[in-house]
Amino acid sequence: MAYKLDIAPALPDAQNEEVGASKFCPGCGHGMVLKSLAFAIDDLGIKQKTVFGVDIGCCLLAWNYLDVDTVQNHHGRTTPVIYGVTRANPEAIGIAYMGDGGGLAIGAQHLVNAAVRGERMLIVLVNNTNYGMTGGQMAPTTLPGQVTETTPYGRDCDATGRPAKGAEMIAAIANPEKSYVARATISNMRKLRSTFKKALETVDKGGFAFVEVLSVCPLNWRTNNVDTWARLQQMEEYFEVKEFVSGSEGQNG
Amino acid sequence: MVNKLIKEDTKMFLTGNEVLAYAANAAEAEFMYGYPITPQNEIMHTWCKLLPKTGAGFLQTEDEISAGFSTLGGILAGKRAFTATAGPGNVIMQDAMSMAEMMRIPFVCAVMQRGGPSTATVIYAQQETRLTCYGGNGEGFRIVYSTAGHQDLFDYMIKAFNTAWTYRFPTYVLADGYQGKMREPVNMYDPASRGITMVPTEASLLPDGEIGKDRKSMHWRNTYNMEEELMEVLDEYKVDFEALEDKIAEYEEYKADDAEILVIAHGIVARSARTAIDELREKGIKAGLFRPITLRPLARKPLKEAVNRAKQILFTESADGQMAQMILEAIYGCTTPYSTLYKMGVGVTGGDIVAKVEAMAKQPATV
């Protein structure tokens, strides 16, 4: 006997229910990251003053995902648009949402300078170790030996350098008194939500926050669910999951 | 709200860059985002020096890319924000300018042209004419005012904000390093004293009202899924842009009515042309000037009429025909022969134009 489940999923208030099913690929991590972010916005009751900026790449699909004022930007340029907003409107809580390419390659200068200046915003960098939207090329975060379209024989760190560690870099340059810097992972959704909450609290108090989220890209990785999970665990070994700077609590590291 | 510094008519002797900062304040501009590049630096220097009095905002960004994009952010937040740039800065700011074009963001930028291509000179040129009018990966849905001196800088900087916020196309004050750095007298005034009301700004992000109660959340995009979807949007933009010609296109004619040799020049070169025309008239040569003030959109009808009235045309500019290329397209069908005086990245003097027109009077152009 089959039953139709008609229990509505628990959607955060800050998620746009009109969008319906996620537009991301099956198995993609973005939906989980965005949902956690939306729950954190709910937790703090800041939906009415949040401005959400999405970068180009897979992030662009989130342009109407949240029920908050949102602007889609150019590749790498979400950070300056959002600090442009929060400089002009100090009441706004700005969130710039980007991938590893948008944050650590094409928009790296904006990330670095926003952190140095302590721009009043949260930068969410979703690290899935490749460029998803463009078909799976090497990203700054691609793991050693990882096969991508532009490293078809595996990433050779002698030729292409080592994977970029965004959170460590930002932790080194952000003002420890007024910043929150962490790396989280979609393998721990509860922690992800509380991480976003702390980050947004920091911004609400006038600080700068950076959260790198380890995520998955099964389509471009060409992995099934078991291998996807295994790859995420491998990433968690390489990219340390922790709070690096927690200025609001007066801790560093 | 910002404090306006010019409350009554004030005559001052300033550099053009200083004039632009005062004009932006007179226009009630609230925020400037910028990155240093010569020859436009004194715009932000002056803006910053005046901040305690004006109560406006300023952010020095990490490059012109971010200066452009943060200006867009400030405008989306509902502020009358602007930026300024030049040369290679104008090149990399095209990224933000094309987003402004796509999303109809009332972006205002002063471009103080310097030599190009590349780093070239920090001094002067008219080589960013094409870039300012048609840069980015779009169709050139932009409004460009080409100024010819400090009074223009003051008047058109104020006008640029109102044009941008009325029609929602990126709007430029296109000047150059000579205008930016030289000093001359300028009459500054409160726009209200001239019957000019500043068009109110509005926030695209966090406008008034509660989401879910008074309004829906705003979702602004610049990406389209289908080709037809994009074309539908751009077709509408095109209709709006083409309607602008009748509303805002501006030009200046000087002794053009009976001119046998019509000089066509824009910006500071048009000023050289005026002195040349007076000298040529004294020598009995009927020369005149047509100066497009808006390069986008061009005042095509009066332009064509002036061209048809003349026996010869002289295009002159501090570039290799960037303005002429746009004019020639606009006057397609006119048969008046033309000659050219192009000095790439170098000023065109009245003497240059006198010599050229005298030669044309002796040996008419055949092109």
C-alpha cells in the first residue's frame, strides 16, 4: 500500500517557496548551503535587512532562491557590489555568495581587500574543488592529483601550485577583534547553520565574516553517492574544518 | 542627505577635477567610490577634503573593477553615487558598466581621458571616445556628454545625475586630462536656483516596506536562460534608448549656418576649433563648427542638416577618427566631401585647424 506524503518540508522563512525544486544538479551541495544560510537568517530575524549577492558560476542559480532582496552580479564581482551596498546603507546586512573560483581566483583581490578593510559583510565561499557551471575545470582549490577537464591527468602541484586555503588566508589578514572566519562542511548541517549564525552575528555587530563551506559536485566529479561522500571526507582532511577567528568571542584560532 | 556647499552663485578659479567634485556635491551626490589614476585624481582628493562639510561618503577601493561594482552597489542601495576614472581604469571598469547597461542602473562616471592604448600617457587624449560610448559586451546603451571646459564640467556633471536617474542608462561626463588639470573660471550655482530639481533616487535593494507584507523580495538578475528572452529585454531597451535622441541629444553650432567648411569636433578640440573659425573668418574663409555634446545619442538630424549645408567637412580630434567613425555612420547618405585632422593623444590647436582649413580652401577634399 502506497501513501502520499503530504507533509510540507520545513522551509526556512528566508527561503523563497515560490522557486519550488532546487535548480542545482542532483546531489549538489548548494541547496544544503543555502538552506542552512536561510535558517541562520531566520534564527537572527534579519531577513528584512539582508541583501544577498550571488556570483556567477553555479551560484547565479540562487538569484531568486532566498526570500530576501537579491542581486546577481558578474563573476568575481559580488564582493564589491555588496560592500558598495553596505557602505551606502549601514543598516543592511550584506552577504556575498560565491564559489571557489569567484572568491579565490577571479575575485581574489576583492576578497583580500574586503577582509583587510573589515567590510561589514559576510562572504560565503562554497568550495567544491572545481568550476561547476563551466564544466569542471581546475579551481584554485582542486586537490592534488584530482582529475578535472583542465587537469585530465590529475592536478600536478609542481606545475599548478597547491590548493588554495581560503579560510587560512583570510584568518591571517582579517582584524581578529572584529572578524569571524571559519571553514564548515555540508557533512554537518547543524554546525553549518550555527557557523552561519555566528558569522551573521559578527556582521550585525559591524564586523567582517568569511565562511568557506566544503561542498560537493557529483556531476563534474563523476561520482556516485558513496564516492561523493568519500571525496568530501578527503576534502575535510585537506581543508581543516574549524573556526579560525572568532572575534566576537575574543578568541583567535 | 548631504550638505550642499554652493548655496549662492560663486565664481571660482579651479581645475576641472575640482569642479567635478563641487558639481557632484551641488547635484546632491551622496557617495563616491574610486581608485586613483591620473589624470582624474583630484576629483576624489577634493571630494575627500570636503567630506567633513558635505557629510557625504567615500570609499577608496582596490581597483577600478571594484570602484565600478561598488558604485553599482551604492546605487542599488538607493544612493546618488558616482565614480570617475581614466585610461586603463576605464578599460577594466567596463565590466561594471556593462552590468549597469544590462540592469538599467543609473551609473554616473566622469572619464578624464588620457593617452592610449595601454598605459601610454597620463596627460591627455580623446582616445576613450569609442570605449566610453560602446565599451563592454553590449550595444552601447549609454549616454555620453562630451564637455569642452569647466562650465560644461559643472553643468553636465549635475545634468548627468538627472539623466541617469530619469532614463536609467549609464551616463558619462567625458572630458580629458587637459580639462581635469587646467584652471579656469567657473560659475558655480545651486541647481535649484536654475530651476533644476534633482530627480529623487530610489533603492532597488531594501526599498521601503516589509517583505511578505508590503512587498515581495527583490530579485535582480543579469543572466537569461534563452536567447529570445534576452532579445526581448534588449528590444525594449533599444526602443527606450532610441527615444532619447529627441529628448536629450545636444549639440552646439558656431557660425555653422553659412559655413562652407564645417569643422566637426567634440570636447576640448571643439574649443580650439572656435578660435580657429574666428581667425579663418577674418581671413575670409567661411568656416563653422558643429560640436556634438551628446556623443550617445547623437543629434543626428541637425548634424545631417549642417553637413548637407556645407561644401566640405573637416573631422578633427585627438584620436584616429573615433568620433568621425560614429558621425560618418550617422550621416550615411550625405555626399559632402571630408578631410581629417587626427592627432592621436595630442592636443589639436587652433593653429593646426587654421592651417588645415586653409589648405582645404585651396585644395578641396575629394573623399
